[in-house]
Amino acid sequence: MSGCCLMNSKNLNNMSKKLVLPIAFLFITLVSMGQQFDAGLIAGFNATQVEGDDFRGYHKPGILAGLFVQTDLSSDFFASLELKYSQKGSRNRIRPEDEDIRQYIMRLGYAEVPVLVGYRTNEWGAVIGGISTGYLLHSGEYDENGLFPPQDTHEFNRFDLQPFLGFQFGLLEQLKVDLRLAFSVLPIRDQPGEDATNYYWLNHQFNNVISLALYYNMGVNQ
């Protein structure tokens, strides 16, 4: 990797803040152009890990819940805006055969505003893609002794930015299941310690999330 991959975390945080209002304005414009929009509830769970720590695998579960509004752009395409609470983080999965039996859990809770566009592949299915802006509401790191004391913690960045891809499948007329994969491009924090390199993707930590959720359509407004 070359020096062109270097990026400034503070600049990315500022960029994330500036994206919120334009994204909201864009969606309001899309809704106003459409003839109708659907609104509903979201409930599901995340399987998460953090790229850049020492623990591999989606071993940290978390809940997600929120609201969505959706409008058709054409017979094949639709746009959606969501407001969600989403739990993320990392966990060291301890196996009896492992020599390293350190307990470690990173717990992060975000308020998120995903914006997406979907393409209907058939009557029941759709491919989706979009971007989610998140704000960190709470955080904590734990080991076998409990919560890390303040002097042993490394501060997390407040803003997260995650492009995502996935698909939706209708189970019933008003109920569908949503599966998506999201990966942060905005660091959740710098690498703790002094062993970090000078390369952007190796010098920070990033959320990596697989989510599965149910979407319940409460009705249509003309």
C-alpha cells in the first residue's frame, strides 16, 4: 500500500457529519416525487466483528430495531430511509483447547440512518445497496474482571460510515426478511498501543457486520 491510502480520521468524522442532512433531504425529495410511501417496523440481530483487533469471527451478537419508510421510484426500483438502534462490537471466543483463554468483549451501540436503493428481481425478492451513517451512543470494553477502567481504555470515534449490500425476500404481504453485509470505511478508532503502521487500513479498527432483520409494513400513505 502507498502513501495515497493515508487518510485523516478527523476529516472523515467531519465528512460523516456533513452527509446526514444531504441524505435526509435527498430522501424527502424522493418521497415527495413518489405517489405513495410505505412505513413500518424493523427488528432483528447483528453478528459482528472488528477488523483490526486480535479476534477473528462474527462472535459478538447484538440487537437492531427501528423504523423505515420506503417509496417506489419505478416498477422495479425503490428507495428507503431507516432509523435504527444497532449493537456492534467484538468478542474473544474462548475454546477449551486454546492456550489463550483471555475473556474480552467490546460493546458498541449506535443510532444509525441507512439510506438504500433496491432493485426487485421478482415479485418477492430484491437486491439492495446503500450507505449508513451512525452515531455512537455508548461503548464499553470488558474482560474477566469487568469493565475496563478509564485509564485502560482507548477512545472510540463518535461517527461511523458503512456502505452495505444485501437482499430482501417477502415472507408475507406485509412481512419481509432483510439480510445485509456492512463494512465501515470510517474508523471506529485508531489502533490501541504504539505498534500501528502508517497505512490507513492497518492503522485503524473498523466495524464488520452481518445483519438479519424482519421488516413489517404497517401501511401505505397516499
